[in-house]
Amino acid sequence: MASEPVQISIDQLRRALDVALRHIEASAGPTVTLKEDLFWSVSADELYSIGAEPQALTIGQLSESWQHLEDLLAHQDRAVSYHLVWLADVIRAIGQDVP
């Protein structure tokens, strides 16, 4: 089941994130409280291997992901691509928790 690579404009991604966050802010206010801290995480090796069921589930922690993002804000010169993974953890939780 091969498919074409997905091309994503960083500008459009930034705008979509801004629209979604403005919606959350309008409905929930300037801060959100996440009900859960721990979540199941699938390793990067298995995440996109749709032909096999994941075998290596691990536990992630939203407070830890958020701490990495706060550190990023304090030390922007230390940004790495994996900050997007931690950001995705937090954004997923917000999207699932906030009506």
C-alpha cells in the first residue's frame, strides 16, 4: 500500500496551528489543564509500519514533553527536530481534552 510522499508547506502548517490554537483559546481561555499525564507511545520504528502491530509500546509523560518545550523557549538556540515530537504529544492531548 505505497502512497506518494505528503508535501507540507511550513507556512501553511504554521497558519493551521495558529487557527487551531486561536480556537482553543476562544473556547478554553489562555491556559489549558490536561487531565492526564501518562500516555502510550509507539516507537518511531513501529509507528509507520502499518503491516505489523506495534510490539514496543512505551509510556510517555505530558509533563515531561511540556518541560522540553519550556526549555526550548528558554534556550531557543538549542532547538532540535525532536521538539516537534514533544509538541505533538502536548497538542494531541489538548485536542483530545478540550471541547
